[in-house]
Amino acid sequence: MPHPSTGTNAIAWVDDIASDQAIGACGAKMGRLAELYQAGVNLPKGFTVTVEAFWRHWEQAGLAEFADAALDGLGPGAEPARIEAAAAAIRAEVGRRAMSADLAALIGGAYEELCSRCFEINVPAAVRSSAIGEDSGTASFAGIFDSYLGMSGPERVLDAVRDCWASLFNARAVSYRLRAGLHYTDMPMAVGVIELIHARASGVAFSVHPVTGKTDRVVIETNWGWGEAVVQGLVTPDHVEIGKADGRILKYQVADKTVVSAFDYAAGRVVETGMPARLVSQRVLDDEQITAITDAVLAVERHYGYPVDVEWVLDRHRREGEPICIVQARPVTVTTAQSTPTEWDPAAMAAKYIFRT
Amino acid sequence: MATVIPVDEFISDEWYPGFKPSYTHAPWYIDPVQTFRKEDEENFWFLDFHWPRGLTPMGLIWNEDGYNWASQLAAEQMPLPPGRGITCRLGGTHTYGSPLPVNDVREIGQRARRLERSLPPFLQNFDGIWGDMREEVNESWDFFRGVDHSALSLEDLRENLIQARQYHKRAFEIHFQVMYPLLANYIGFYSMCTELGLDPGQIGKFLQGYDTKIMETDRELWRLTGAARAAGLDRVFAASDASQLRSALSAHGGSAGTWLTTFDDFLQVYGWRTEGSCDIALPSWNEDPTPALGMIKSFLQKDTVHDFGKARNAAIEEREAAVDAARSTLTLDEQKLFDGGLASCRAANFPWWQDDHNYYIDLRISLPMRWACQAIADRIGADHQDDTLYLFWPEIMDVSAGRRPYDAGMRSLVEQRKQYFDYWLDRRPSLPKVVGTIPESVNDPILIEIFGLNSHFLRAVEAAGSDSEVKTLTGVPASKGTGRGPARVLHNADELHRLAPGDVLVCESTSPNWTPAFAKIAACVCDGGGTLSHAAIVGREYRVPTVTATGLATVVISDGDDVEVDGTTGRVTVLKNQAPNGRG
């Protein structure tokens, strides 16, 4: 049964779009969430302002001509200052040009629907960029586009959507594309609007060791509060490794976590701030929570059939035995296929560690 | 830029009076024993710790038969893929060793394949192989112990000395044939454990708690200590200096006399050992029991008796606990690998053999040659029994064959050589620990493990050579591989233009606008961040070795420091540059 606000292709609900269309319509990040919903993974409620909405606004506001003119003549070897100037000009223009009333009403209506699904007026939302191809292949655009956590009320959500569109022209995204020989139209920007889970703790989980490429373990990194401080590398998180074969916790390294991403009620958003002293060196996750996170990341890996990393949130209202909430999943950027020997081979070890042959 | 420590002070063909190293006479396998030449500066030489007093002319036999024959032979036979064993140069009476490299990549590959075939069967059959070798060494030992030197003619003594040297040479062939493969296996296991994230301080414990011949000796010394106490000899021991103890005990008579009989029985079994390795100039405990009596004297000063059974049980308990703790941090696949390596290292246990072989080889194998030299000294009427140790091998061969008289000229030569020995003994403390060109890494197992020439040591001597200091930081290994270069400490992205290709980026953390810098840096070190921080992700993508969460990198490291980043282990080695802001 079609939902009122999905009568147009400008909006796609995470729980109401076919897997085979999800990434094309919703971009990589949000498209994957829709796929995971179909696979039965526990997710926050939310919808995507689709690629089609982006194009509709782009045409209506005349931004295509403006962007083409600003980028004209820029090649892979362009001066950083020129790239920066062109990118800033486009972002400013995106900020200046209003959204059509129709499109604004569609997005606003979807947000109202999200509020009612969450039983909360002006529910704080995470507004996330979700460009086409942003984490495909080897060139990771991880962290290169904007996300806004804790946007409350339709006005702030609309502004955040436009800011995400504008972030398609962050200088480093522009120079990345120039070097990769890509045009911005190759990676139009969808935007996710997702219920902000009230995080007790958050983090990332890999179904493969991200550094050594070992496929025999799950690696979790975690901090109190929301995951931004971890993802941005602002904090040294607790580090946990779990053996895949038997689910045993191999190591838990408690870090001194000096920064936390916390909800600032006055500012109405998640901000990075100093960690309360009593939490700095306190272990974040207990064994049961670790098992829940491990189960979740392995379910995602099984679904895709290749190593993944996920961002997860531990809802402060979660009870023991309940699943963890996944807010993002993607293929692991670099996996060095490493064949780990399981039989002791003295000559091979000596060659590797001593003789370097 | 490689650090070079000049060899000039040692370049000389002048040596022990009346002898030039160019008279090289003993066979060598790849490279002979020599004094330094200028071109030796291109190689890396370390001062050998085995002979802190220096070597007498006859002591040179060890260099010839040990390093320049046996280690080179073993490295060729095993083979050691990238090395041909150890050679040495002489700085006065002191020995500097150096690895002999194989440089041809094709040859290294072929040698590596040969090693793949030779190493596993050696390790699997180690017990039998070492058992046979030990038996061979012991059989000859019994022969030499049974020789009555007083009954031999000078010519027979000469023949006996030649046989004793052949025995010595063969024992060191065995020594290096065993040591190289055992060490290769041990260092491989140790390194694998380190890469598996195990605490290096625990790895040695996995192989402890196995009895050796040296421990057997210690046990007997404690038994003798108990007997001395029971006989009421505490005061006699306390009152005399170790060197005077034997005469003091004899003079005491009674229970002391009985105790001395027991002590002499002990010496007949365990006293054929010297207080240092591989040196003909050193007496055995039988010749001079001062070290053994001194040990018993010091044991008597303790209130408690060392309980060997308890200590051994504690060592075993500690071993098993260390293994359990290590295994608990490993995945099932890793446990299988670890168990295999541990079983192999236990079956062919280097730390155990290191103690055991010293008893059979290093501490006593020079003695038959020493006895023959001393007997020859008596026979030719030398002023002191040790004087023949100041002759070179060709000289003692001539003298004992009657081809050359042991005349006033030779006696004076011996005196001059003793002075030469003393002169270099005094110089020992000020000798450079290493000379020549300091390499990036050393890949001879003996030099790595026995001499400790690991990368940390090499960076430290480099630092000493350039009058700087070395510091180590550890953090989260975020992107594997190693990289080295001058440090560039950046506090914000505005400074990114200061990075030159090959620099090591040092910062608190990076954000996406730092990404382009990763295309040109050699490595990256961050104060904070985990394995999913921006620097970690981009480091992996650009294959730039990266270590995060070092805590203090931006404080400890200054611009221009020479920094080596190991993104596989999380170790950052910093050579402080004394010239501020210099480009290293």
C-alpha cells in the first residue's frame, strides 16, 4: 500500500523501496540501509530525499548552468586556490537559491510523517549526504561530504538538506573528482533524513581487520555518545577484537577517551565536547553488547557476501538481548587479500621476518 | 643518508709485534681474518662482546676457525638466503664482526628455496641430530681428557695440538650448523608472535623451564654450598678472599679437607669450563677454582637455600600461564599457527640449546689446545706456561717441530706482545661499538639475536653516531608497512604546504582536507585516533604506513627529526635531530 508521501519519487522511505532500485535512487549510504532493511537488520526510521529530488531542484533553481560555468576550464592539475574559489562560489549559490514550494512541502511532509512514526514532535534527525558512488571502488569519499546530527523541526531539516547538496562541492570533493576524471553529475547527491537514535555509545565495526586484512575477526571501535568523534578521528576509541569462528573476545583495549560527541540541547545538534572525567577511562561495552554488535556486523557481511564496516549505535533504551542499531554500512575500502597460513612453516616465517626475501 | 663511522684509526698493517695479518695462514671459507682497510668502511662492523680482554695471538684461532670458517661454511650449507656468515677485522687485539651479504637477487631466491627444503627436516629431527653431534663432541672430549701430556714427546705434543685445533674447528662447524637453523626458527616464531599482537616480553617464557647442563652445574654448586654450611665452614668462607679459599680450606683441615674432596669430585665433572667463551687464554675451574669457590662463598652469604625444584616448577607454571594468556587473545586459526610454531620451537628449543651447547662447546672446547700449548711451553723451557699463547700458529708449529729455536729473540717477542695486549686492553673501554656504514637492517639471525642488532639497536647507534638521541613511541598500527623520513610536525591544515615528498607527517589528527598530502608523504603519525580515523583510512588507501594514538607524537617529535614508522607493529622510532628545523 503506497504511503501518502511516497506518491512522488522525490522521497523514498527506508522501509519502502525495492532493493534493486535503492542505491540508484537513494545514493550509496541510504540505498544500503534500504537493502539492509529488506535483509532484516535493525535500523532507525527514516527516508531519503532522492537523487530525483536533487535533479529537480538543480533544474528548477538553474544551478546546472551556474556550476558548469564555475567549473569551466578546471582540470586535474588546477591550482588548489582556483578549485577552492570555484567550489566556494557554487556552494554559496546553492545556499542562495530557494527550494521550490512543492519540493519543500514534500520533504517537510515526509519529516512530519517521520515525527509521527517516532511519536515525537520535531524529532531530532540525522541529515546525511548520500551521493551516488561515494564509497564505490577504491576511491573512498568517506567523510568528504557533510552530515548534520540532531536537526529538529522542518526548517532546520530543509536547511540541512540544502547544505548536504552544497557539500557536493566541498573543495576536496571537487579536487578528488578532477583527479579521478569524474564530473559532479556522475555522483548526484541524495540526502538521508533519519531518526537520531539516543546514543549511549556508538562506534564502528569491521567484519575484517581494517589494517591487516585478516578475515578471522571482527573489530569494534567505540566511544561514549554518538559516533562522530570516532569517525573523525578526534578520539582514541576503545578497541575490541572478536574471533569470528567462536565469538570469543580476543582483546579489549580501554582507551583514554577525552572527546565525546554529545547532544547540545541549546544548539540543537550533536557537538564534540570534552569527556566527563568519570567516563574517560571507563570501559564502554560489556560482553553482551559486544556480542550483539558482532552478530549485527556479521549479518550485514552475510547479506552482502563481502567484508563490510558498519556504524552502529547503542540506544540508551536498549535492553539485553535486543539487537543493536545499524546506521551505516559499506564495503571495507581496502582489503589486502592476505592468505594467513595455519600451518607452521619455519622457512616461510624466516623468509618473511628475517631474510626479507 | 647512511651514517658512516670512520675506520681510519684501525687501518694499519702493523699488528702484534713480529706479525702482520697479511700472513694469513688458516683456511677461510668466504673471507679471511684481516686488519681494517679503508674499503671496509662500506660495511658494518660491531665490536664483538665475546672477548672483552682482547685476543692473544693463539686466541686468534677462534676468529679463524669460528667466524671465518665455521659460520661461513654453515651459512653456505644451510644456506642462509641473504648472507654468507660472519667475517671479522681486527682493531688491535679486539675483534669487529660483520655479516657477509649475498647481493644477487636470483641467488638469494635459489638459496631461499634450498632453505625451504633443508630447514623443516632439521627442526623435526633436531633431537637426534643434536644428540649425535653432542656424542661426537663428547667422544673427542674424552679422548683429549685421557691424554697424558707429560708422556708425549715435543713432536707428539705438536701432533696433539693439531688434533685439538681440528677438534675445535669441527666443534664450531657443529655449533654454527645448529645455531643458524635454531635461531631462524626462533626469531621467526618470535616475530610472528609480535605480529599476532603478543607481548614480546612474554614470548621468552613460552620456552622456559627445561633443564640444561648449565643448570645442572648450578644445582651442584648449591649442593656444595649446603655441604659447606653443614660442615660449619661459613666462617672460613667469609674470612677469605675467593682466590685464597683453596689454601685457607686446606690449612683449616678436618671437615674442610673432607669438603675439598667433594669439591674436587665436583670439579672433575663440572669444572672443565672457563669463565668466558671461546678463549684459549682462559683457565678452567680445574686450573683455577676461584670462580666456583667465589660462587659458593656468595651463596653462603644468603640466608635461604635456592630451591631448584621450586624454581623449576614456578618457571613451568609461569610458562603454561603465559601460553594460555597468549592463546586467549588469538583466533582459532591463529591458535593453530601459534601452536605449530610453539611445538616446533620446543622440539628445537633455541633458548634451551643456547645454555646446553655452551657447556659442551663454548666453555670448554679451547681447553685441549690450551693443555697442549702449556705442555709445549714446559717442554721448550718458556718462562711462563702461558707464553706459548703469545705465539702465532705458524710460530708454535715451527717451534714444536724443532724448525725454529725458542730463543731470546722469541722470548723478547712474547714480552712485547704481552705489552701490546695490555695496551689494547686499556683501550677497550673507549673503542667505538660500531664502525663503518650503519645499515637499514641486519638479516643474519645470529647478529639479530645474539648481538641484538635489531632495528632499534641500529637506530640507536645511528643516533649516537650523529650525536643525537633515540626515542620510541607506540600507538595503534593503522596502516601497515614501514616508512622513514624527516619529520614535519603540523598543527593545522594551513601548514600543509610545508610538507615535502618523503616527509613523515606528524600531527594531532587529520581531517579530509589533509587527504592530498598522503600522496607524497612517507608515513604518518598521529597523537590520537583509532583504526577508523581519517588518517588510518586514507593511510590504507594511499598505502602510507600510519600509526595513530601515539599520545605524544607532536610533543616528542620535532621538525627535522629522523622518524621511522612501522605501521604493522605500531612502533615509531625517533632519532632526535640536534640541528633545529633542519631537513634531515
